[in-house]
Amino acid sequence: MRIVCHCTICQRFNDAPFADVLIYDAAKVEPPADGSVAFDTYNPLPNVQRGQCAKCGKPAIEQFRAPLFPALTIVPAAVHAADAALPEPVAHIFYDTRVADVADSLPKHRGFLPSQLAFGRYLLAAKFSAKFSTR
């Protein structure tokens, strides 16, 4: 599943107006080699560990772990090979904190709870449609 997040944490971590990311089942993703990624927590609740490449400092991978939720691996679209066949994004979340408008026809969810609920719905839909994989 691919989603565009406009939350201020994603903006800060990516040094960009938004994060264009793919969400994977963590069990289906091989973790990065030790020392290749420097992880940090950008929020007092350490559910998401955000990792930057230890060499270049660019966003590389994020790991979501929370009780009662599936473990997720989040990878910026830009990390994938230029010729990779990536799915189209399904929506924008946290659109209320955007720094610039985006002119597309994707759903735009505003606010914390509406964005979280939308993310959960898209995640469930992707999981049950077999699109939730390492591809």
C-alpha cells in the first residue's frame, strides 16, 4: 500500500512537504544490515522508529510497532529503484497540516483521528486484497 502523509513529523523526517511511502507487513521485509541505518524517535510515543541511511542521511526505512497492531515497515517511495513498478498512492493523510496543496483526485483526510481511521481502513483493505506484501 502506498500513501502520502503530510504530518509534521513526516515533513521534518523527510525534509519535504510530505512523505510518499509504501507500507509493508514487517514480517515480509528483510531488516537493513546492522549499522546501515541510524534509527531515531521523533515523537514521545516510540511506536515508530525512523531510520536514515548511515552514509547519506536520507530517510531509508521506518518501523512501526505497537501493542495490538500489526508490525509494519514503511519505506519511502524514493528508496525504490527508479524503474520499480510501484502501486499508485491511495490517499493523503494529515492533509490539514500540509505546507502546499496537492492537485490530484486522491482522497484527502484531515485531522488526527480521521487520518488514523482512514489509514487503518486502507491498511485492512490492502491486507485482505493481497496487495499488502513486499512488492
